[in-house]
Amino acid sequence: MNETLLRELIPAVTGVLVRRGADFATAEDAVQDALLRALATWPADPPADPKGWLITAAWRKFLDATRAESSRLAREARVASEPPPGPTEDTADTLQLYFMCAHPSLTPASAVALTLRAVGGLTTRQIADAYLVPETTMAQRISRAKRTVSGVRFDELGDVATVLRVLYLVFNEGYSGEVDLADEAIRLTRRVRSMTDDEEASGLLALMLLHHARRAARTTPDGTLVPLAEQDRSRWDTDLIAAGVAILQAALARDRLGEYQVQAAIAALHADAQTVDETDWVQIVEWYDELDRLTENPVVRLNRAVAVGEADGAQAGLAALEQVDRTVPRYSAAEAYLRERAGELALAARLYGDAARAATNLAERDHLTRQAARLNSVVRG
Amino acid sequence: MAKYLLLKHYRGGPAPVVNLDPMDQWAPEDVDAHVQWMRDFATKLQETGEFVEHQALSPEGTFVRYGGEGRPPVTDGPFAETKDLIAGWLIIDVETYERAVEVAGEYSAVPGPNGKPNYEWLEVRPFFGSPPTVSE
């Protein structure tokens, strides 16, 4: 059994323990312990019934943990006398775990960490690696997150939107260590979609697949960022694009629009263009208008202004940019791009320089610095 | 989350609030209290899930540069009294810039001689993060 299949079993095992009367925090720790033992022993000695093995191991660990705390003896007696579980597959319990891990009382980073461990089935070390922090720090972040949600009732109904936001963060941020976070986000979003039949879960899944399709073209082998317009489109994964488009179309047909569906629609229009010149910018602007109505996010207006510049010319783009708050991240980069297209090269060069200094990641900083250097050498003649 | 480097300028940076003697001139119990306070501070940040790393640096440093093709590197110093002295650093992973500033403010209250806060300047520098996947 490979590690991904093992991870698939984790939320259901936690669900079984909780249904037997275990509290979420202790159950989750017990399941993590069983997971670590499975990773260590299964390669040499694979069990006939992996899920049963995990439930037994986790349940024993849970009883040990509760036994160790004398104040909890009463509860142990109660849970130990509970009847054996019924069927072990319970979608409602698993979905409830997703809600719990994305609970609005959690900060985004703790929701991400707890989600990756309790429903993603990742080990604390793997999560720590992915976010470049020590394992002890990540363990504490997860423990605190569990304390924060300790008062949440397990049958309290959650909001799918909060779960999707956490999965979006997993997909969009973080480094890829031993575990590929993008793959992990896609796997979990697929699961949420199958459990909820939610249009926005479909929208998010489509968005992820459409962006994942560009992965090979997004950076050069040495890690240099390649902007969308310069990507070698023959390296885009057409199977992923087709899958993303199909999921998106089915969601859009249900006429319950949301921000992820709209973002996916924009990504699909880019994916549809064989060359950058074939991009349907007019439609992209229309989708940005839709997204603006749904989110009122200033970053959306910034991206819209760039799209307007492509659809109706640089002056129109600059006019649209005037409506955007100048303090929005990447404002200078967007203005630099439009100024260059408007022929204002010296100003564009200066703005690219500003944008490079404000960049929050190295790949972007290097890219913007190169743009500034290119224009400065043109201006100097 | 974003990572920040809190750089301890023992000397240098803006004008010092307290002119600190070198630690070997402090009372031994003040040195102990200082060291223990730093350990406790790191532990506290571990518990909040924000700690990444901390390091102290030996005060003596040497400047080194490329010496040219086929030649050994050029060195300068060490200098007995440099204007700037970096005593070490702390790296944290926090939710916001405001939180990074808050942590730096608390860190600067580390006790010096006579157990009084030493008010040292911390330079807060953001690390570069990972580029976002969704770009448009």
C-alpha cells in the first residue's frame, strides 16, 4: 500500500474513534501515532486489513493515553464499555472533520496545519518540512489549534466555504518538500467535492487542475519564474486542462456562481489559447467584472486593469488602474507593465524597480529586476 | 504565515537607549538571568508555534573578500571596536507583520545589568516567501 492510500484512511479512522466516544484532540493524536507506526512497519509487514489495523492501533493508543490520565478514568470506563462500531465508512463524520479543522476560530496557518494532519494524514514532520519550521514548532501549532476547537461540538454544522479557503491556501502557498502540497490540496478538494456536491468545491478543483496543468511550464529547470505570456504552452498538461474544463462546465451549468468558479473560468480561457495572442481578453475582463461583484477584492481590480489593458489597449488599462487602491500588492508591477505598453519606457523601468523592491518572493523579485534592467538598457540606448 | 529575521544589533542601528557594558562586566546573576530569559523566550515562541531558530554570534569577526584570479582571499580585521555589533538573531514564523513587531518589542525587553530591560534595537527583516501558484 502506498503512502497516499494510507493517508486516505486517516480521517475515517479518526471518525471511528470519535464516534466511539473519544474526544477529537486525543483521538487525532492516537491516529497520528498509529500512522507513524504504520509508516514504520507496513513496508516489511503489510496488514491484510489496513483500515482495521489502523483502528485497532489507534484505539489502543487512545486507551493508553486516557488511562495515563487518572482524572479521565471515568470517561475511559464509559468509552470502553461502548458497543463495537458499526460500519467504519462514514462520510458525514469525515466531512465533520474537515469542518472542525477549518473552523473559523482558527488562524489560517493553524487551520492549514490541522487540516494537513487530521484529514490529510500527513505526519507532523512532513508538514513542518513543507512550511520550513522545526517539527516541535509545528507540533505546538497543531496542539494549540486543537485546543482552540476543543469546545466545538462534533455534530456542529460547518461551512464548506471555510474548508475550501483552507485548501486554496494549501494549494497556493508553501514549499514542496517530501510531500507535494499541490497534489495534496487537489486530493482533499476532490474528496470535499465528492462529499458535498458543492459548486464551489467543483470550481476550486477546476481552478487547481487548470493551474496544476501549467506547472512544468511555470519555471525553468533552475527555478526561474516564467510569466504566463512567455510559457511554452506545448508543455501544459492537456489531460489536466480537459479534466478542469469538464468539471467547471458542469458546475457553471448549475447556475450558482462563486469566486472559485469564476477564477477557474479565467484560467480556462488562458488554457484555451494556443498562443498568447489568441487569448480572449474581452471575455476575461467580463469574468473579472463578475469576480469583482462577488468579492470586492482590490487585487481583483488590479488584475482586471491588466486584462483591460490587453483587451482595449494600454491607455484603457491605465484608466482602469486609476480606480485601484495604490497600496494593493503588485500595483507597481501592474503599472510598469501597462506603462511599457503605452511607450513610457523610463517610467516603466522605474516602476519595475519599485516593484522588485516590494516583491515578497525571490522568483518574482528576480523577474521584476530583469524587467527593470531590460528597460533601463533600452532607455540608455 | 511569513518568516522574519530579528537581528540583534548590540551596537549600531539607531541611537542606543541604554549604553550597555560588555556582558563580562555584568554581575554574574545578571548574566544568568539574561541567559535564562532568552531560553524562556524561545520556549514561549515554541509554544505559540512561531519559533524557527535562534543563534548567538561570537563578537569577533573578520571581513573577507575575493582576492582575484589565483590569489588567496583578502582579509581585514578583526577590529577590536567596530561601530556595529550583531550579537545574534531570532527567526520567527508569524501570521502578520504586526505580530513580528510585537515579538521584537518583547524580545528587546531582555534583562541587562541590574535586571533592567536593555532596550536594544532589533532589526525586523522579512524573508522572501514562496511564489504563489495562482497568479492571475
